[in-house]
Amino acid sequence: MQTQGIEPVTRTYNTLMIACNTSGQWATALQLHEEMRAAGHALNTTSYNALISAHSKAGDLPQVLDTYRQMVQQVCAFLLLSWDVPLLSSPHSSEEPQYLASVFGVHSVYSRCMVG
């Protein structure tokens, strides 16, 4: 694309990150995220979910939580749609749901989003 003068957009990066996650190349997905940021593209719901999935597949729970918190600060509207991604993506998902729910503070964050 770039060799032909066509610059990738957010949707392009999202599609590539999802493809990398799906094929087990989470490290490449994380590199694409860095490239996306360096190019000045803002993350959207799909971007955050792909990034959370990549961190989860890498086994980096602290980064999953940090990314999720960033996402919540950016846009509360997609909180409910994205809340289950870390749970479903985690290789330890059967062991962590209560822990993740307490760390995310889903109910308190959701309340703040609904109030204003």
C-alpha cells in the first residue's frame, strides 16, 4: 500500500491487528499498534479490543488492565461491549473472572459512564 502512495487508516491497522491475533502473531499485532500510534491514528473500539486481545494472548495481564482503563477513559460508551474481551481472551479465563471484575471495577465505572 505505502509503496503505491496509499497510507493505511485506522480500519487498515485494525484489520491487520485482528488477523495477527487470530493467527497467533500477537507480537506483530502489538508492533502494528505502535506503528498506528506513531502515524497519529486514534484508537477506536475495534483497536482497543484488538490490543487487549494481543496483550491477553501474550499473558500480560497488567497491560490488559492498563489498556482497558485507557479505553474506559477515552470512551465510556463501548464499555459494555468490550468488558468480556479480556475474560474470553485470557488463557486463564476460567480462573480469573472475579479477579478481573474486581480490578476493572466494572459496576462503578459503568455507573460513572451512565451518570455523565
